[in-house]
Amino acid sequence: MSATAEVRFGPDGKVKVQSYVRLTASTWIRCCTYPEAAPILTIEDGPADITITNPGQGGVTEDDVRFGRLLAEAATRYVAELERLSAKDRPAEAGPDSAERAA
């Protein structure tokens, strides 16, 4: 299983729920769209089911668009960092000029 959740109580008694989903081959990520209602983004893995949509009943506001862009920007940064770290761990491909550059 790649999903966990924690419930924490702050010193002021407020509850905070933290969920972790580690993306694996068993993770389902999809976006459902509708002609006249806000889209729904879901991430499902085992017992974890995360649903992202706007708070309205179908109507979309400028704030919804702004938050959607923030989500897309964060996801783009996440992927870029994964790509950077993955490339760092791969050996460089030897090209035809690699011997000349080493000299």
C-alpha cells in the first residue's frame, strides 16, 4: 500500500489531517470533465481517494481558475524536479565526441 494518513492535534486543540499518496503503478489519476459543470480531478490509490474540484455547485469563478493554475504550476515544478533528479542518477550517454572532450 502506498497511501497513509495522519491525524495531528495542535497545542490549541485544532485537528490537522495529513495524507500521503506515493504514486505507483497502482495509482489512478484522472480528470473528469462535464459540459456545464466544473471538472473533477481524482487521485486514487488503495484506500486513499483524493478528489479536487471547486466549492461551487458547478459554476466556475475566476478564483477557481486561479487555484487551478496554482495546482498546475505546482505539478509542473514537481515533474521538473523528478526529471532533474532522474537525469542526475543516469550515466551520461557517450557520444561520438566524448573521447575528444575528455582529452
